[in-house]
Amino acid sequence: MAQIADIHVKIDPATKTKAVKILELLGMNTSQVISALFQQIIYTESIPFEIKLPNKTTLETFKKTDAGEDLHKVSGVDELAKELKA
């Protein structure tokens, strides 16, 4: 049997809950995702995604979204797909 190393991570509960729900929809668990991330770090010899500070427009959009302002709502996936194709 292969050796397994444990990783202990501190993260706020809300973030974990949201991420785990998404991972479940993808058929994955946190261990699988962390293993895939580490493999990509090894393959690319870098963090495999861009990390940068958001620009002014993005920050303003985050604030509006958090406040429930300027949200675009659709009735469901079908309506969204139609709008995206238009």
C-alpha cells in the first residue's frame, strides 16, 4: 500500500461548505482536488492559475453583487442558455 501524507488546512466553514457542495456535483472530494492541484504544481512548476488583485471595476462589481445590486436574473438554465446564444 502506498504511503499517504496528511495535510491539515484551516479554512472558514462557509468557504468549505460551498466548495464541498460544488465538488460533490463534480463527483470529487477535497482530497482528490488537493491531489490534482499538487500534481499540477509539480507539472507546471508554478501555481496553475493566476493570482492577482482584482482591478477597480471588478472590486466595484463585487461590492454591488454582495449588496444585491445590478444583478441579472433568469428563470432557469434554459433562459440563460438562450440569452448567452443571442
